[in-house]
Amino acid sequence: MLLDACDTGVTSDTATAVLARGDLPGLRAVLAARAQAADGGTADQLSAELDCDPRWMTGEGADQLIRQLQTLTSDADPQVRDEARRRLSLLR
């Protein structure tokens, strides 16, 4: 559902729900989907959900995001590692 190329609404709703968990596996799933998204609209929607999560607009939320991204820079999946590194570089 994170890679639904026919309906970015499904992608958005799914990414929002997965990110709302606030845990490392949820963030990892969205980063993995973003790294694999072949459709531009899907990739853009996943990026928007990653960039606009309101929890990350607070000091505590931003710290949590940075910690999770730093952890994912050592992930076994090279695409997840690269996406986590890219996201961290955007935050600096």
C-alpha cells in the first residue's frame, strides 16, 4: 500500500498511519518504500509524508527522528541506509 502507483491517497494514508506509530520499524518501512518507489508521484507523496510529520516539528520529536535515522544508517538494506543518510543530510 505504500507503493500504490495508482492512488497517492492510499500511499499518503498508509504512510501517515505507519509513521504515527513513532517507532523505528515504521520509519524504516516508509524509507524503504521511498527508496524503491518507481513512480514519481508515489515517491513525492512518501517524501511529503516524511517531511511533514508534525511530531518532528518539536524539539523532542526532531531528536527522536534524528536518532532513528542515525540508527537506520547502519541498516542491512543499502537502500534504507542511503535514504536515511539522505534524510539526515536534509536536516543539517
